[in-house]
Amino acid sequence: VGLYHPRNLHDYYELCRGKEALEMTKWFNTNYHYLVPDFSEITSPCFSFPSLFI
């Protein structure tokens, strides 16, 4: 989705395990888990799929 832009490896790991880790949730009551992104009113996602429109 491109909402998080870690500048280095430390920032990347901080998103996963750092001081404010992202919430982990089960996928439809299975043993598969995913990280829940933080969305707010100022979040403006932009999708970049140029190969779909060629």
C-alpha cells in the first residue's frame, strides 16, 4: 500500500517490533496472522500499478 516509508533498516524493524509495534491479528480465525496498518484522517493512500494500465 505504501503508507510506511522506512528510511533504513532500523526504522523498518521499529515498525514491526519497535517501540510502537503494529497490531497482529488472525486471518479469519485461522493460524495465519497479519500486521494491521494504522490509518487516520490524514492518511492518503496511493496505489501505483503502472503495469495494469499498459
